[in-house]
Amino acid sequence: MTEATIIDGNRFSAGLRDRIASEVHALRETRHITPGLAVVLVGEDPASQVYVRTKHKRTVEVGMESFVHTLPVDTPEDELLTLIAGLNKDPAVHGILVQLPLPRQIDAQKVIEAIDPAKDVDGFHPVNVGRLASGGEALIPCTPFGSLLLLRDHLGDLSGLDAVVVGRSNIVGKPMAQLLIRESCTVTVAHSRTRDLPDVVRRADIVIAAVGKPGMIRGDWLKPGCTVIDVGINRVANPDGTSRLVGDVAFDEAVKVAGAITPVPGGVGPMTIACLLRNTLVACARQHRIALDKSL
Amino acid sequence: MTEATIIDGNRFSAGLRDRIASEVHALRETRHITPGLAVVLVGEDPASQVYVRTKHKRTVEVGMESFVHTLPVDTPEDELLTLIAGLNKDPAVHGILVQLPLPRQIDAQKVIEAIDPAKDVDGFHPVNVGRLASGGEALIPCTPFGSLLLLRDHLGDLSGLDAVVVGRSNIVGKPMAQLLIRESCTVTVAHSRTRDLPDVVRRADIVIAAVGKPGMIRGDWLKPGCTVIDVGINRVANPDGTSRLVGDVAFDEAVKVAGAITPVPGGVGPMTIACLLRNTLVACARQHRIALDKSL
């Protein structure tokens, strides 16, 4: 029995970061411009702190400027909005990311809409969401865009393929569906209210799992030979008291049926930060009206 | 053999326009506010002239103010943008619609993005497209919203139903898919690149036909008992030299298989203008921070 090809997100994202680093170097040499990313963290959520540290490290590695703003958990909303207004105006800042989730006293949607769409490297501002849907020049949410890059790298042209997106979040499921429609896939969005989910998944040449439930999608739900992108990152306990990360797909089963699959960790995860850096570079280039290498 | 229920868009839209007229009357009596709709027509396309005349007539009928601006076909883009800037500022104008298509010298996307999103009663501005996708307070494109009202009226709760949207235009297909995802349908977007379209359509409890090809969707593509919303409005020639309007669905075949179907004309068509009036009323109420009757 042949096992599925493992789609290596670590390798692919390292290559993407190398290409970004070259472009950043060229921008500095030829135009004296250094792309800058501002990350805002409110509070001390441990997972968020890890994400922000990793983003900072990767940003500096590709030669960009990293500005990290850490605010106390009880920061009033208007103080955060004032900070964002300043970052919107700051010419050294080309990308702005506010780490989610935010504390209760802050309306996340209001914060997202306060970011200049041209600097919205998360791609969550309605203007970017709208442009992604209607075909304009958008900044695209990082996780679905990273998933698309892996799909294109593995499958080439996606036109006419049946894709099923399981999950309808604003961060992954919905923008992923838009991207796959743009690629001319026949796209089905399934979710918790879907009847007979296994049957729906079984139709798919491409399965995107983005539900946040460990191992929910089973091997016998898959069409033999399909490509599986597992966006889930779930921490589960081991019998010995330690813990590990698993995806939304039962990997050990799926690997025997699928044609290709992303592992967790090491699949989509590393693509998200690489695409954040890519978005910062793209935002910087657009703000300065500079054309970038097409491969980005 | 029982035939499908005919979903009567004329009757439903007349009822909706009555409810709108009552709200308009109440707004004027209690608040001294009259909702106003500005329609801009560039050039003399005969079909567009008919649409604009009908919109004007319906607007006046429900007691709203109608402002029709007719510009010559060679109007420069900046002149149109100046007119829109004026309408954006005009407190008597709560809704702005620029009739499409526009002449070649004018960039339609630029015009759409120039309209204040709060007055964008077509729902085509990226901010409204984005809010529809991410769940914010949007103005929703009229034809898909009208289709949804007919579906809800006929089926009640749509949660868990399989819906197939054939066509991926920005005006109908994509916003229709977003609305059906919001209603918790399992939604498939199919289009010209879809493999085995009959088979995809055959899965659906709800079929939305929005491709602009007369009679393309055949009776034997339908699941018995399904609900068919035919958005197509195609003019075809009769053997005697006259012409008639037909939809994207082969009606005579479909009516023998479906559980319910919208006719063409008299189905979705009249809903579009009724929803335009509804959007103008909603826009006016939001601009004045007035709550409306929930049924609108």
C-alpha cells in the first residue's frame, strides 16, 4: 500500500522566506527602503506571546524592521485606536497586525476597521475582504493564502477540481473558499450544520480542514488520491501527562488514503508567518508603487 | 404527476413594497424624513433606460424621493466622480445607484468605490462586500437578497440544506453564496469550469441559476422536489420574429421535477427593485439611527 506524499510546509516556507529576504535586500540596496511590520499585543496570553515572539524573529531574519508594541491587558479601546492611528501615519510601518484575541473591553471589529487597509497585512479589513471576493487588489489572509501556495506547488493548475472547505470562519474557511473559486475550483463550504459531512468530503479532490477539532476528519471520509490541507492546530494531552499538536484530520488513517497531505506540525503552520512577511513586503511595495517579483 | 409550486415574485414583491411604503409614510409623519434615492445613468442604452424609468416609478410609488441624473455617453470619468461626491454629501440622498454597464472611458470599479458605503444601495462597494462576508452590517446586493427572501418565504429555515449556486458573478453568484452560508446551508459554487455540472446540480435541495444562458439547466439535472430560483433573464427570438424572456432553467422540464420554481418573468425580477427600495429605506434609517420593522 502506497502512502500519501507528505507536503512539507517547513521546506516550502523556508524557500519563500529566502525569496522574500532577497527582495528585501534588493529594496534596501536600490531604493533605500526597509519594509516594516508593527505587531500589537494587548495582554499576556501565553500562546499570543509565543506567536508575537516568533513573528518578531522571522521578520528580523528576512531583513525587515520589526516594531512590537506590548500593552497591558486593561488598555482602554480608545488608547489602542490612538496607537493604530499613529501606526497608520508612520511611514516606517508598512504592515500592521493586532494579535487576536483581544480583551473583552475592546471591540475587535472596530480595531480591524481602524487599520489602514493598505497596511492590513492580516487581510481582515472589510475593504480587503471585499476586494478578495470581487477580484480587486487585496491583502489576503495569511493562512488560506499559505494553504493555496502549497496546493499550487503540489497540484499545479487547480481549475475544475472539486474542493471542499470544512469550516466557515472569517480567518480561514471563507477566504479559502474565495481563493479556490478564483482558481476555478468547484467549491463547497461545509460546516457544523452540514448533513452527512463524510459524504460531502468524499466528493473532494481537495479537502481543506479548518474546524479546530482534533482528528475529526477520518480516513474513510476521503476520496482515494485526494489532496488534504489540514489547517487545524490542536493541543491534546498524552497519557503520560505531556501534550502534542494534532490537526483536524486523523493523520494515521488519512495518510493511507490521500494522495498528499500536510502534517501537523510542519504543514500549514509555518506558511502563515511566511505569508505575513510576504504581505508586509507586498504592502510596502504597493505603498511605494514598486513592482515585485511575480513569484511573490 | 404533480407540478412544482410556482413561486410568485410579483405577489411577494408587491407585499414587500407595501410594507416599505408604510414605513416611509411613518418616517415622514413621525420624523419628517423622506428617504431619497439617486440613480445615475450615463448614455442612452435602451435596456438601461427602461430599468431607470422603472426604478424611478417604483421609488415614487412607495413615497420616496427619486433623483434621476442622466449624463451624456461621452461624460468624462472625473465629471461622474464629482457628481457622486456631491450626492455623497447631499443629506436628501440616502441611496446612490449608478446604472451599469458604464461607457468605456469610465472605470466602473473606481466609480463603485467612490460611493459612500453607507449610501451604496447596490451593495457593490468593497466595504459592503467585505461586511457581507465577515458578518458585519452590510448593504446587500438586491438580486441575491431578493432571491433569499423568496427562499425563506417558501422553505422557512434553510439550515443544513444543500444549495448549489451556478455562476460566480460579483453581482449574483458570489453574494448569493455568502447569504446561503450565513443561513447555514452547505453551499457549492459551480461555474463554467465545473466538471459534470448536471451531477453537481442533482445534489441540491436549492438550485440558484445565475449564468445568463437560456434554458441551460435541464429538468433531468434536478433532484425531485428541489427548490429552483432562476435568476436568468434572457431575451430569445420567437419563430414569428417577436421575442420573449426566458430564464437559465428549462422551465417546462423543470416544473415537472422541482418542488417549487420561480418563473421568468415574474419570479426574481420584480424582487430586485423591491430590494433596492428596501436598501434605500435601510440606508436612510441607519444614517438617522432609526430602528426599522424587523420584517424588512
